[in-house]
Amino acid sequence: MGMRGATVSQVQQRLQDMGYYSGDVDGVFGSETKIAVISFQGDQGLMADGVVGTATLQAMKAFRGESEVSRRSINRSGEMIAARAKNYLGVPYVWGGTSGSGFDCSGFVWAMFNQAGIELPRMADEQFAVGYAVRLQDLQPGDIVFFSTYEPGPSHAGIYLGGGQFIHASSGAGEVTITPLSKAYYAERYLGARRVM
């Protein structure tokens, strides 16, 4: 972590080519790069420690899983969006907000996907109409979860993080926060989820 330079850029580019990394090839070994390395190591049966040692480098050079790249890319993109979203914890809730100075719920979802190069409609009810439906038991990081809150239909949205939790700009909390899907208020109002990758 924290290493910089051409070697890191080469690792990032290789991870991107294999479908594990969707961030910038900037030569900075940050959290997104580490998550990508850990995911690759786990899939290859290596010690998933996020350190690019000899065994990991050899596995990266030998990797020939082109048929798996598309599937892996989808999964990794969702994980990257979920990881990036956590960087905005505590940002104030602002009605109509779509930036780091303040978000509303659908503005937060829109901004996180926009940063990943994925275009979404701006409003929660429109977001609910894109992608494809995902069952609760099949949720993966990066899936968008929807709730019927202040009006009937999809009026609140967040991003699933894994482990039964989602991140969202909450008017009740007054900020971007992480909440369990099992929390009574949200469990009672859950409408469904969409996957847009």
C-alpha cells in the first residue's frame, strides 16, 4: 500500500486486462488496487493478502482466462463502486445534491456510477427501470437497492456493499451512511434490486 511508480502501473494494467481492476492506471497502489489483487489471488488459490509477491506475479503472467474476463469484470466493477462509495461516508444529505458537497439518495447512486463511467438516470424511480432485477439472496456489491419511503414506488435508493449492508444518502441520518438491510424501517419498505453493470 502506498507504493508508486511504473511497476505499480504495470500491475494495474494487467489487473485491468484480466477484468479485476476498473480504476485509473495511475501508478499509485491504493485501496482499489489492493482489492483487485486480493480478488485475483482468491480466484487463483493464492494467499489473498493484497501483496504482489513472486507467486502472484507468476500467476498474473500465466493467466489465460479470457473467457472469464467479462464475468469477472462485472463482479469487480460492482466491488469497485461499493469501495468508492465508502469514501463519501459522512457527506451531508442535500436534497437534489449530486456532488461531494452533498447528495440526495438517487444523486449519490447516480454520482458513484457516473464516476465509474456508467450512465444512469438521475431519479430513483427511473433508476429502478434500468438493468435487470436481482433477488435478495443473489445481491452482490454494486447492486442498487430500492425502497418505498416517502411516497409509493421506488423513492429511495442505495448501493449494496455485501454482508447484508447498503450505503446511501439518508435524509433521516442527514448524511451518507451504512445501514443493514435487515433494519426494520428498510426491511418493511424494500422493493427490490437492480444490477446495471
